[in-house]
Amino acid sequence: MTLDPTKHADWEIAEDAETRMKAVQQLADGLGLKKEELLPHGHYVAKIDFNKVLSRTGNKPDGKFIDVTAITPTPLGEGKSTTTIGLVQGLGKREKNVIGTIRQPSGGPTMNIKGSAAGGGLSQCIPLTPFSLGLTGDINAIMNAHNLAMVALTSRIQHEFNYDDERLAKSNLKRLDIDTDRIEIRWIIDFCAQALRKIIIGIGSRMDGFMMESGFAIAVSSELMAILSVSKDLKDMRERIGRMVVAYDKKGRSITTTDLEVAGAMTAWMVEAINPNLMQTIEGQPVFVHAGPFANIAIGQSSIIADRIALKLGDYVVTESGFGADIGFEKFWNLKCRYSGQRPNAAVIVTTVRAMKCHGGAPIPVPGRPLDECYKKENVAWVEKGTENLVHHIETVRKAGINPVVCINHFYTDTDAEIKVIRKIADAAGARVAVSQHWLKGGDGALELADAVIDACNHPTNFKFLYELNTPLRERIEKIAKEVYGADGVDFTPDALNKIKQLDSDPDISKMGTCMVKTHLSITDNPNLKGAPKGWRLRVRDILTFKGAGFVVPMAGDIKLMPGTSSDPAFRRVDVDVNTGKVRGLF
């Protein structure tokens, strides 16, 4: 008997469900994994040796592939992770061999306002505590590998500043002549720590380093996380890490981790992290957890490796892309699918009545504050107006040639009239529509959604990329802005234009995708503009280059690579039962 989510917190429901969950070996047996392919981390979590699995199953046809995305969410989120788990459970109830592939949560939102992205109610990934607090150490490995690159870079700057060429030669070092005004990376930490965005390092004597401005970004924004997401195997990962650009010299030439002779040691930290993690839903379906979140500042996808083995082991694979279809799905479509060669059969667009009201004129919800009473009262006009945002995202999915399924994530305050208008408009826009109550009822509440997805997967697709890699960078950015965001055009700062000019002469540009950085709270680059605005232009202020991951990263709007912690963060409610050692308060 499961707990009632209207009366119990997520952590209480998870703790109760964990008394009945399958041992990880039982999960592995259900997937047909061999004993040597499972690398247990305790009784209920394991890593999977992907090389061995792919060597054994490589000739097997792939299962059906479904991506879960969303409308532009409110700051509270609309339950996309919950829907992903709910759909896995619903397909399980339909007796399908289904596997979920989701991202590992960052400690930043887990200890802040967004939660751990384990799902919620009766649609969660368990066990909740390890999922939320580091799991098997993948993000820790990324932090160590990334910060080792910073150690190599900053120590090299210090030695070159203090030593003449003769003394450098005695240390077998070639002068790199690093331009300290063109450092491309910063330190990382997996918390939202706004006080570390800008810092001064090297204060003290010459023995304390070279004094310069530096700072921290959140761990999941590291290029290493992107590399983990798109690498095909360890050899590919090693090569990508070696291509990471960390700085430029005084003549404008790139300096890589290979130049710093640190790429091998960085890869050593990542050897275990490349294997996906095996967990389960509350109802016992397998879930692969790998790579990280934040599609507004990163690629925001689970790994290609996790998808590859899931598609060989399952008949249906449900993955998740970060935030709305304008950023998470767009990156799934034009980056992840391009690098993996995988083609989805359907895309689920999660929406809520609450979000439609927000896009239709209701006050924007503020995390940590009570929801305005207007959200609890019927307002069909607001909902109908807000569906402009939903239709925009349906059109984006259809441009990819993928079958869209709209999931109305049902809240208890929703009325039949409000749901009816969403269903009518989404259907007219060419999407299948399902109402789902997975948060309240688990897999039983997601049967309509599961049926709609099965039907979508049985119909042909016409997948096509938005742009080809030989398209000039400026044209790519403008195409994404116009076709996906609905902008009239793009305004570039002089610095961004100068970098585009430099990149256009780089032969590697034709091998690199475009990973936009933009707010997730609006289709535009202004988080306060809701709905589907017209008559606006995207502003690109900078261009970053992730040569290891294979991305050019245009920065649109005022986006921080280090989020801030709110005045009422989640960590205030997290504690430990000292008698049992169980963690309470996670969500």
C-alpha cells in the first residue's frame, strides 16, 4: 500500500517505497544483464559496464525512443521529471519492456529551490537519498577533473611569470605565454554559490600564485559534463578531454589541456564516471541515471551511452531533456541526436494548467512564496491565451519531424473546462493529447499518456536537423533564434561578432554543433516575457568554445553560469534521523 501524496511529502513516500524496492541484482536480471556487466554500489544502486553490454548486444535492433520535454515552465517547474518517471511506470503497466534514462541532479538545486529532479508523488526514482546526494560520484569526478585543469593552468601561469626560459627548460616546460585576460574556464563547485562568481586568486607572495581575477561556475556547466553526455566510449572521451581549450596565448592561439599535459590525469578521474548508473522507479521499472541537468547553461541531456545500452535492452526508452522545447529539446534534436545517430519516435511536451495561466496573464509564481489564489480558481480565458506558448513548442517538435504528444500534467485544482481548452487547441495544432495523474496515482494515472505514446511510436517520422554543420555560425544562431524562439533576428555585441569572425576561419567549426545559453523562463532572452512574444530580437553578448564537447556556445541574455541560493533554500529542511541514519526533507 503506497502513501497518499496529498498527505505525505516526497521523501516520506520514497522512504516507504524503498522498503519494497527490488535489489539491484533483481533489476539487472530483469534486463538480461550478465553478472560481469553489473558493478554494484550497495544493494540498490549499481553501475553498468556499458562496453560489455554493447559488445554483447550490438547487433540487436534498437527499441522505440521517446524524449520528454515541456512548455516554457514557471519558476516552480511543471513536473517534467515526474512525468518522465510516470510515463515509464505507465508503459510498465501496459506490460512494455521499458527503461528510463534521466540525468543526475546537481547539488545546487537539490539544496536550493528546485529539488533533486527525482520526480514526485507516486512517480519517483529511488532510492531518493543516494540519487540526491552524489549517487556514485560522477559529479565529484567531474569536479576533480575540471579543477585539476585549473590547477594545471594557474600553476603554469605562476611558473612562467616567476621563471626565466632557462629555469623552465630545467623543469621540461615550454613557455606557453598564457594571456591571463583570456582564461576560458573557471573553478567549479556543485552548489549555487553567488559569492564565488567573481573572486581574486593568488593574493600573497610570489609563492602563492599569480594574482588575477577568477571565479566559480556550477559543476554541471563544466565542459566535462557535456563531454560525458556526448562521448561514445573511453577513447572518444580521452580525445575530447585533450581538445578542451582552457585559455589563449598572447598571439591568440588556443591552449588546451593537452598543451598543459593534464588531459590524461583528467581522464583518469573520469574512468568510473563513464559507466551509467542503474536505479528504479517506485514501481520497479529500471532507470539509467547519467550526466547532468541545466539545459539553459549546458546541453542538459542524459548521456548517449546510457541511451545506447537502454535501446539495446529495452523495447521502449524514455529520456528527458532539460526545461522547455526551445532549449532542452532543441539541443536533444540538433546536438545529441546528431552525435549519437539515434532518431526519436515521439516527443512528449509536458504542460500544466498553472503554466498556461502564467503565460496567459496570471502573476508569475515566486518560489518559496504562497501561490497566488488565482491559480486555484477557474480562468479559461487565461488558459486559452497561455496556450500560445504550448502551440509554439508543438510547432518546434513538428519542425524536427517528430510526432508530438502533449501531456497535461493534472493538478487537483484544474477544472474540466480548463483541461478541455488545452486539449482542443493542442489537438488542432497536430499533437496527440493525454491527461495524466501520475503524481497522484503512479503508473495507473499515466495509462492514457502511455497509450498516446505507444500510438505515436507506431507512426512514421520524418526526422531532420534544423541546420547542417557546414552552415556558417552566424546563420545557425539566427536560424535557431527565428525558427525555435520566434525572434525577428539577432543582435550581436562587437565582442561576439569578433569571435564569430575568428571561428569562421577555424576549420574545426564545421565539426561543431551550436549549444545556446538562454533563460528557460521565456522563449525570448527576457525571463519576464511570457507566452509566445512577437516583434523582438535575440541579443547574443558572447561566444564560448567547447572544442572537447564539440560545441560553440552563444550566450544570450544575462545568464549566470553560477546560480544563486535563495533566501529560503531547501537545505533548511533537510536533516538526518540520528537513530536510523535516514535522511529526511529531500524533494
